[in-house]
Amino acid sequence: RNDAPKRLVKYVIQMILWLGTGHGRQGNGGLAVNLEWALSMKSTILRAIARTLGLRPSNLRLGCTARHEDNLGDARRRLALEHGQVEMQLTVMLDGESSPAAQKGDELLEQLLGDCGNGSSCLEGSIVDMLKEEAAPVPEGLALMESGTPPAVLRDFVTALSEWSVGEWGPCSVACGAGLIQRAVECLTGDDVQCEDIAKPAASNDCTEHADCAFEATCPLGEGSALDCAGQACILGILAFALCSCLGICACRWVVIMLRPPDHGSVTLRGQNGSRLQTS
């Protein structure tokens, strides 16, 4: 990322390696080592390099490009084209090195390409072991070789920080009920393996959304309120019972009052001819 915070490294060693399949052979199931394969396995290759050199992946940078015959300048490189199709640009950042000698690059190259038994280089063995650990297919005849360009010591190398970049949380995955919210979490270098030394922030989290839930009489405040639906239903039952009890008591009292004869005052009586009779 061009806008990522940068890190200034005082000294780095850069070297070029060629990666391919021996004599142009394809591996198991027609698997060939080419740029597409190298890019898909870039993190695995980087871990293998870090393991071989005894370094952290955050101290390495790896670029992969396709090799074309037009770019090969001598007979040695043209012959090497049969063995490899990918050019890997490896940058090793040397923490604590005040001024590394040029031979430091030769030592690192020897660690990578030196014979570790079975006629294969140490890095080839590490890549194969790492692929097997990750249950990835292993190309048959995987070959690594020198490019013919000697390692170079560079000063004041600028690169992206090996830190996680965290985006904003997105909306909940559901409109009503329990779901997930997600956000982008990526390494500033563009390769997550270079940030493995730092705990990765969560890329997803649980969420609950009730804004678009249908109205329910037994849960009038909704599930997102401070009181759950069971509590709301209980309170509604209590209120309904209290209201019914109050109405019943009031109705009974009204009937009693209406039917009860007066217990004081005067009573007007009428005779058979309709005339009023009054008594005290």
C-alpha cells in the first residue's frame, strides 16, 4: 500500500533467486512451478525462507515476477530458463547490523542454496516441508538456483511497517435477530505472513439487530429493549390481571350502590289513585 506508514531500515541485503521445475518437468497431476503458482504460495515460500535463515517473516520482503527469455543476457541464463520460470527478489532486513560486509549476502545465499542432503538445497527442503504441513500439493522436481547476480547490500531501505490495518465495522448481517458484523483486517505490507508476530485483530464479531423486527403483542418493546420478551409478557399479565380486578371491583360496587335502598331521608309513596302520600 502506497499510503501505509513506512519503516526506514539502515541496511538490507537483496538477492535474486530462480524458482522452477527441474528441466521443465511438471509435477504431480500436471502441477508446474510458474508465476501463478508462486504468487498463490508466496506466504508459504516466505515462511520457508524465514525458517531456513532463522529470521522472522516480518524481516523479509519477497517479490515474484515472470522470467522471459528476452530478458536473459547470456547463455547461462538461457540454459537456466529450462529449470525455472519465476524470478524471486528477496530482501533481508538486518536488525542490529551496523554495517554488514558484502560477504554477509554470500553467507545468507549459502544458507538458502547449500546442500542439506538428498541432493536438494536447504530452501527447497523447507518449501517442500512447509507445503506438506499446510496440506498443499508439492510440485515434483522443485528447483531453486542462483540467478548469477550477486547479493547486494543496500542502505536506507524504506518499506511498509509490519502492522495490521483495521477498517470500520460494517452493518449487521441481519435486519432482525442475531448476526455478524465484519471489517477488513490486513497487513500493511500486503502479505499477512509478515504480520504474524503481532496478534491479529478480530475481523468479525457477533451483533444483534431489532430495528426491522415485526411487532408482537407479547413483546411490545421489542427484543432489543432492556427487558427481555419473557419479562415483558410477565408484566403485561400482571397489569391485565390488575386492570380486570379493578374493573370487576368497580362494577360490583356500582351494582350494589344502584340496587341498595336509601337508608335515610324521605320516601314518596303514591296511592292507588296516583295521589302522593308523604311520610317521615
